[in-house]
Amino acid sequence: MSLLNEYMQMEQQLKQLQANMEKLQNDQRLQAELEFKERLEALMKEFDKSAADVLALLDPKPAAAAPKAASAPSGTRRKRKLKIYKNPNTGEVVETRGGNQKTLKAWKDEFGSDTVESWLVRIEE
């Protein structure tokens, strides 16, 4: 692309951006938001508060989440669900909380993972 073409294209984009800016400046919603922002900043300055202070004051979630985080020990996981499988061929039942159970792995090697998963009887907490 020649330098002249690039210049003309950028000039056209600039005109389009200026038109969009002018359109926004005449929008009543933008005027209301700008007025709100100015009033809020003045109020924050009057009470010597930062944006983070205002957010902390208005958002109840972090305050409610803090006691829960303090009571739960870090690095703990929730307990896995107990899965109970029953082999229809032998009637043997396997209860496991993980996929690394010896009998379950042997069944999956022999019959296939999808088949063994279809033998799932129930899941308990």
C-alpha cells in the first residue's frame, strides 16, 4: 500500500471517529454518566475515600467470603464421590472414590471403559 493510500485511509477513519465522538457528546445518557462520575469523584474527595474504599463498602461479597476462607484450611479438597460398580457377569461389587482401583482397572482393561462405566450402580456423597 502506498503512503498516500495509507494517509487517505487514516484520514477517512479519523473523520468517522470524529463523527462518532460528536454523536456521543450529544447523547443524554453519556451526559448523565459524566455528571454522575463528576459528582461521585467530588464526594470521594470530600470524604477522602478512594475507588477501592467505595467498592469495598458497596460490595458485600468479599466481607461475607472472608470468614469462610479463614475457617477452611488451605490446600484441602472436597471428598470425592463414592462410585459403586457391579459386574453383571460375576455379581462382584466395587466401591471406589477414585479411578485407580485395582479391580476396576482390570475390568476396564478386559471389557473396555465404556462398558464398565455402564455398570455404575449409584453415586454417593
